[in-house]
Amino acid sequence: MEYVQATRLRKGMLVKMNNELHRVLDVKHITPGKGRAFVQSRMRNVRAGTLLDHKFRSVDFVERAVMDDREMQFTYRDGDTFYFMDLESYEQIEMRADTLGDSVHYLLPEATIKVSLFEGEAVGIDLPLTVDLTVDETAPAIKGATANAQLKPARLETGLVVQVPPFISNGDTVRVNTETGEYQSRA
């Protein structure tokens, strides 16, 4: 068993609480004017799908779930089901969109990623820090607009909408941060 201090919880981590597996969706470190600091977390039960809001004291420890990580290739999507192939055994597994969460916006066919298995069941994926996606649709550049702090929405090939600078146009490839969902640079 591996334990992690509550202040080290991060979005996307898998933890075990009350013998149930939970994925951390959101973490806020709160230091009130009076009293002790605490960590407010929002988690989703991986199997039941229920949400749990939990407040940890900053000195609390949480059991981190031990995962079996395997390199797999994302093969295709069928509705809300995503299919992955183990690169060693060629075995196929499937994951539902609600299990993947926001990660679905960063999956491209044939992408190689780490899939986390808990007791033989696929429970999540580990995305790279950035992915390169093609712009499907965005407004044309505005004549005379300066490049400082003016952004426009762009729909990418996976359906994700990000704010991009005015010089980005349809067909461009942009680099997006998978943790924040923000535009990083032109790729």
C-alpha cells in the first residue's frame, strides 16, 4: 500500500477510501484566516459513478490505489465506448466515456498511452502533458486586431473548444495542455 499526504492529492489520482476506488476530480487547498488548513476534494466512485465531496485535514494521509500501468493504443470510439489494444498481448479492452472524463477530448486514434488497471479492470488513462490537435473550425482573423490578449474560440478535431490567438486558422495544428485544457502554442 502506498499512502500520500492529503496536500499532495492531484486531479486524476486514484485513491482508496472505505474499500472503494475513487478518482480525484478536483482539489482545493484552503487556508482559512482562523483555524487549520485543509484540503477540499471532489471525487467520483469509479465503479458506482457517484460523487463524493470530502474534506481532509492537511496532516491526513490517503491510500493511493496501486495500479498496473500498461502501454496501449487507442484504436477507436463507438458512441460512449472507447477501445484500447494492449501492445504486447493484442488484447482489447473498453472504457466508457464517464470513466475517462475530460480525457476523451485528447484521444486520437492510434495514440499510444498508459492505461491504468486496478484488479484487472481498466479504470483510467495517463495522458501526456500536451497533445497536438488540428483546428476544425475557428473564426477568421480580425483585420487590425492586435495580438495582445485577444483570443477567439476554436473547435478542435476531437470536439474540444479552446481559446486561441487571432493568427490561428482552420487546419492549423495547435498544442494543448491536457491538465488545463488551454492552448500552449502552434505545433
